[in-house]
Amino acid sequence: MTVDRIGSIDPIQPGKKTGRNSHVSPHEKADSIAFSSEAVEKGDLYRAMELVSSASDIREERIAELRQKINDPAYLNDTLLEATADRIMAVFGL
């Protein structure tokens, strides 16, 4: 049994070129990445969770102060409620 060489592995013959160009054509498109809407939403959610977890702890003294103000019947008046409603509407751009 004899084994013949496959292809041009002969050391006397030079190898053939693969036909690939060694330079980049200016007409080729650049690489790009596209994210799905689900991936963008998950990224936003992850970023929000990171912001919440890095936020400072709850300020108990401020909460106690606000509870005391809310329980005072003179604190909740029409002027305060209208100002609060206006600020909420401003946040939503209405």
C-alpha cells in the first residue's frame, strides 16, 4: 500500500495564494451592532436598579418630620395641594 500526498504539500512547489486581498476595500461596510428593544429595556432596568441600590439610605428624621406635618390639619390646605398638583403635572409635561 502506498500513501500519496494530498494537495500541493510538495516542498519544491510554492504554495498557491488563497486569492484574498491584503488591503481593505473602501466600499466595504463597517462593523455594527444592533440591540433589540428587549435588550435596551433590560439595560435601562439594570441601570435604574444600580442607581437605586447606590442611593443613600432612608433619612428617618426627614420621614418623621414629614409625617408630623401631614398629620397636622393646618398643613394640608388648598394652596399646598394645588402647588403639589402643579409640580406633578410639570414632571409629566402637562
